[in-house]
Amino acid sequence: MLTQQEVLTHLREWMQELFEIEPNTIQLDSNLYTDLDVDSIDAIDLVVKIKQLTGKQVQAEDFKAVRTIADVVAVIQNMTAE
């Protein structure tokens, strides 16, 4: 299983690459939609990155409740723990 810090590092790299968001603005309590301006199309790009990292398909029900970076970290940690 990946640590919280490892997952956060990946997320910061992806969000800078995909959405041009400065990594230092991405914190565990950052809201994807209100703080980082991630929309539903952007979320699909993020799901693709998660699949590349974990080798597993993200289940829609797992990602439906995601609101913050901490939520995304939890989903990825759960996927890598299985």
C-alpha cells in the first residue's frame, strides 16, 4: 500500500501536469471543485492517472463521494491495499 505522502506526491505531480495547478496549493483539505477548480471532465483525467498507478479501474461509486484531496488519497490507498 502506498503511504499518504506518496499518494499526495503523485497527485501534486498529476494536477500540475494536467491542470496547471501549483503543487504547493494542493493540500489534503483542498476541495477539488471549489478550491482547485476541477470539473467533471478533469476528474475523468484524474481517474485515468489513478488507473495507471494502481493497475485497477476506479469504481464509480468509490469516486462519487470524493470531494477533497484527502478523499482521493483514501481511494488510492484502498485500491493499492487490495
